[in-house]
Amino acid sequence: MRISMTALMGFFLGLGLFALAVYLNTDNYLMFFSLSSLLMVLGGTLAAAMISYDGRSVLQAVKEIVATLSSAKVDLRTLYEDVGVLIDWSKIVRRESLKKLENSVALSSYDDKNFLGQSFVYLLSGYRGDKLRLLLNHTRNSIYERNMIPSKVLMTMASAAPAFGMIGTLVGLIIMLNNMNGDPSKIGSGLAVALLTTLYGVLMAQLIFKPAARKVEHKQDLEAYRNQVLTEGVVLLSEGVAPSRIEDSMNAFLEPNFQFKRAERG
């Protein structure tokens, strides 16, 4: 897993600004820690997610929280490499045949989540032109919708965390007022503890759950774009288009620094 330096810097910047505000305004740092408040927010948020979604989706969402600091699997370099594989396939088909391509490519090197591997299977199954495009578009949309579920779970958790923070604050206020026994001096300390759950809920929502959801969306948007590019290339390959024309079509999707100039023309 590659660590994203910008995500890491953003996370520590957010925590650092909060810690700096605490450091500059008080010497009693422990008053910002309450295990019961933390458990109230985390437990309630997870409970809301588990009620709303199945356990597998919630588990995937939790994994995506950990993966927030990782870089996206799809970038300009990986897109360039995938398109390069496609162009190599077109050269084999052009020189030999589709049967030769089947013998040259190790199908076992692709898992069922690899769009390029699925495209290769469809190609060998005899799909061509618009029928192949339609099938690949359905596959691409299915992959996107399936992989976006953790983002929906995380957004639900982002909405639930501040709400359970407020619930924790109300519980704390009720306990505080019940234990005052007519002594107004207890309001300050009791209210501070009660408000911690709201603080935890807002921090978790804005610094953990929402960024994790947006990171999932960002990764899936990149992957969907990559799959759209490969769809166009695979359809051209199925129609027997020359490698040079496939190369030109793929270059239209790539940035100038990552464009191909290696196919034989003529």
C-alpha cells in the first residue's frame, strides 16, 4: 500500500490545528479526553451503520477508513501501462490472430475484479463492436456501483456521528442537572464534560468519515475513467483496427507526457 503524502499531511494538519488551539488556551489537556464520550459516539455511529447496511458493507467501510491515507491504485502511470498492454494485444492480433493472443496471454494473471482481464474474456468469447461495448459498459457500471457502497456507508456514519454526539451531550446534561443538588458551581465542569461528545462527533465526521467517503469516490472515479478508456480500446481491437489507429484513439485520452509513439505505422 502506497501512502499518500497529501492525505497524511492533511490529516496531521487537521489534528495539529486542534491540538494547537488546546495547547494555547489551557494547561488541563486531560479535560478533552473522555472514554465514555468516545464510546458513545463510536458505538452509536457503528450501530446506525449496521442497522442501515449489511455487515459486509460496514466492514468494507471500516477498511476504507484505514485506506484513506493510501494513494489511488489508478493514476497516469497505471493507465499508461494498461493502455500499453492493450496496444501489445492489438499487435499480436494484427500479426497473428485472436487465437494467438489467447495462447500468449496468461488468463490466470487477471482476477475477476480486473476490468482488463474481464475484457479479455469477453473478447475471446466472440463479442464484437456494439455488443461488446454494451457488455463492457454494463460491467464498468456494475463495478462502479459495487465499489461505491463503502462511500455511502461512510456518509451515513458522517451524518450519524454529530447526532450521537448531541445525544451524548443531552445525556450528560441530564446527569449533571440531576447531580447538582442545588449547587450552581457544578454547572461549569459538568457542562464541559457533556459537550465533549458533540466535539468528538463533529471531529470524527469532518476529519475521518467524510474524507474517507470522498477518497472512495475519488478512487472509483479514477477507476471508472480508466475502464472507459479501456472499453474504447477493446472495442477497436475486436473490430480488427490497426495498432496505430488504436494508439491514436488511446492518446486522445492520455496526457501528452504519457502518450504512445511506438506502434508501427504505414
